Amino acid sequence: MYGLVSVLIILACVFLILIVLVQNSKGGGLASNFASSNQVMGVRKTADFLEKATWTLAGILLALSILASAVIPRASEEESRSKIEEQLERTVDPGRMPDFPTTVPQQPQNAGDEAGEEE
């Protein structure tokens, strides 16, 4: 559902961009091309249509944005935890780790000599 709403938002944005680019605030744009008197839709009708289309698309974009926020996929409680929190829970407390000797104790060399002398 969220994907469909996202696609509709993108389409509404593209149409809104096209409608706004066709308009000209100085009275030109697409409306100036229909200046002949034998046209069914005159200059004023074209400007009215473009203005209504702009407001309609802006309203549709607003409604779709609100709808998208309502249908956005939400993660469950277990999935909403961040990876940092999970990593912190998996780490071992350094105070609980056993102390391993870093060097191997060597046998004194004179211990073997003393054992040989006693025989």
C-alpha cells in the first residue's frame, strides 16, 4: 500500500511541475498561444483551467502525503531496536572475562641439573 501511495505522490509531483511550467505569471505561457477568437477555449478559459489544475494537484499531493504517513510500514518492537543496542547487549563485560596468563612460565634450568646430581 505504501509503495502505491509513493508512486501516486511522484506522479502528482510530476504533473504539478508540468502544469506550473506551462503557466506564465505575466499572462503568457500556454494561454498566449490560444489568442485567436475562433477557439472553443479562449485565453481566459485556459488560464482558469491551469489555475484549477494547479490547486487540484496541490490538494491531491497534500492528501496523498497525509495518507502516506498513515500507511507507512512500521517495524515491530523487536525489529525497532537499533544495531548499536543489539551489539551492546552481545558484548561481554570485561570484568567477567577470565585472566589468562600472557607468558608461559619456564622451568628453571638448574632444576634438571639438581635432579641429575642427586642420583
